[in-house]
Amino acid sequence: MRPGGNRGWLLRLVIAFSFAQGAVSMARPAVSYRALALGADERAVGVIAGVYALLPLFAAVPLGRRTDHGRCAPLLPVGVVLIAGGCALSGTADSLAAMAAWSGVMGLGHLSFVIGAQSLVARQSAPHDQDRNFGHFTIGASLGQLVGPIAAGALIGGPDMAGTSALALLVAGAVAAFSFVSLWRIEHRTPPKSRTGQGDRVPVHRILRTRGVPAGIFISLAVLSATDILTAYLPVVGEHRGIAPSVIGLLLSLRAAATIACRLVMTPMLRLLGRAALLTTTCLLAALLCAGIALPVPVWALAVILALLGFCLGVGQPLSMTTVVQAAPDDARSTALALRLTGNRLGQVAAPAAAGLVAGVAGVAAPFVMLGALLLIASGLGLRQGRTGAGSEPADPRERTPTAPEHEKR
């Protein structure tokens, strides 16, 4: 079956990813609220958010190696089981240490699912379809990020914050389990090329030295760090400014809805600007908007900032995937994607920890200024990519793939 020839698998993958991401997006703010109810301060919330990424930080490259030389689909149900278990057990934990541990299990499950899913899209998409298919794939994440915070906000609140946040985590575990419905026979039967030995594997340092890969990794790290800290720290900002959890949930969902809108119009934006210019512009605007969250603005203005921020952040993830996949050696694409995810998780470990320290010293709005600086650097890398020609695309993506017919014969 030729890559991209049957779109049914992509739709089912988007549905599965929507449930898995919805569970995680519901659980992340619930974990923050439950930690606050158990006596955590801003630093402890940052540590728990960082542990979510700690196990994945060490597991990403081995999982990517396995996927390069094997099937992608088995990682998907494994990820669902770990997400569901991590969510549910976080709801029953009665100490901050236990919550941090189960948050790490949840993060490992999310990583497993995402590596398998991204590798599936890269493997089953024709080269000229990758920008579009990665964009559609990440709509699943945005749908989950849209519904999850609303559901969490509806369940969490009242005098028993610890009890309602625990209920939200148990419900999140059940939501994750629904991902199984769409995972049956999602991978094409054609196996990847077999490898004859360990010596055939492309060294990690060679992948990281490939032009376009480091910039793609850092841009992805910056964008995901912004999304992650926004999810973890907006509840803390809400507590300090007297904004109800239900309103915080709606604000986070508004951000996700704007991201979906961005990805639905990504193809015409790519034709208008090209990949490098689009990355540069959106990262620059996102940097300014992140810094704007630190201002003591009214709720309606915060909603406008988050909607614009969500639109800008919607560009970075799918385009960084395509940048990394197309820059990496053909037989190391899953490993390159795993390195990108390793960068993401490194950001998810370091950024919340740094955010916790900054919040403890300078106040809860200060982490958003830090994110603005990170996105400003990402914008500079996007501009540099455009000037050097790495990662820039012609107006019509099909023009860059003269060998597509041969690829489609595989």
C-alpha cells in the first residue's frame, strides 16, 4: 500500500490521539490543583510538572531506535495503558512524592504513544504530504487540549479541592482507555526495511549534526515548553488573581481551539510564507504574547492573549516534525523524531523547574516572561534557517519532491 494512499488510518490515529491527549490535558491541571490542595507551593508544582518529563527523557532514543527497525503500532496501546494508569493512580495518591512518581508514569505513556504515532505518520505519508499530515495529526492533540481542561474545570472546585481533583484524575484515566477503540490494525502491513546489525544504525551525533535537525529540535522544545508551563501554571496564576478553576479551564480550551484553527489553515499559510518565515513570525509573536500574560490584565484581555497565543503556537510542532524528518537520514527518521521528543522532554524537565524557581523569587507571572525569551530565541533560529536555506520550502510542497513516485512504489 503506497504511503498516503489510504487516509482512514490517519483519521483513526487523530481520534485515538484526541482521547489520549484529552486525558493528559485533563490530568495536568488536575495534578496541579490536587498538589496545591495537599500543601504544595509554587516550587513543588514545578517539580511535579518536571517529573512528568523525567522518565521520557531517558526512554525516547531507545524507543525511537526500536521503531526505526520495527513496527510503530505496538507503542500505541502500551502508551495508552501507562497514561490511564498514571492518571488514575495520581488520583489515589495521598502524598506529593507519590503524585510526582505517577505523573512520571503518565509522561512515559504519553511519550510512547507519541513516538509510535509520529513514526507512523512519517512512514505512511508521501514526502509532499508530510506537512499536511503532521498538521492533521496534531489536530488530535489540540482537540484533546480543547476538551480536557474544560472537563477538568467542570469537575474541580468547591471546598473539597483534593477530592474533586482526584475525581478528575480518575475520569481522565477512563478517557485515556477510549483510545483503544481506534487502534485496531492502524499500521500498514508492509514492514520497514530490515537491518542486519547494530553497525547499520546511524549514530546519534551524526543525526544531531545534520543541518536543520538542531534548529527543529529547539523550536519544538520552546513551543512545547510554552504549552506545558501554560497548562501547569495558569491554574496557579488563577489562584493568585481570584479566577475560578472553571474559567481557567475555558481559557486553556480557548488556547487549544485557536491552535486547531491554525492547523486547519496551515497549508495556505505555508504557500503564502514558506516554512522558515512562518516559524519565525509565529515564534516572535508568541514570545510577545507569553510576556503579556505576566501583565495584570482583566480576564477578557487574558482570553484574547491566549487565543492569539494558541494560534501562533499551533505552527511550531507540526512544522518542526517535518523539518526533522526531512533533514534526517532515511533510516533514522524515528530516532530523529525521538531526539526531538528528547529535547521536548528536556524542556519539560528544565522549564517547569526553572519556572518554579522564578515564580518563587519573582512571582507567579514571571515564568511567562521566561517563556517569552525562550520563544524569542526560537524565532531567531527560524530566521537563521530561512537565511541559510535549511528548512525553507517552495510555495508548493510538491515541487521539493521529484523522487516521490519512486517513494510511493515502496
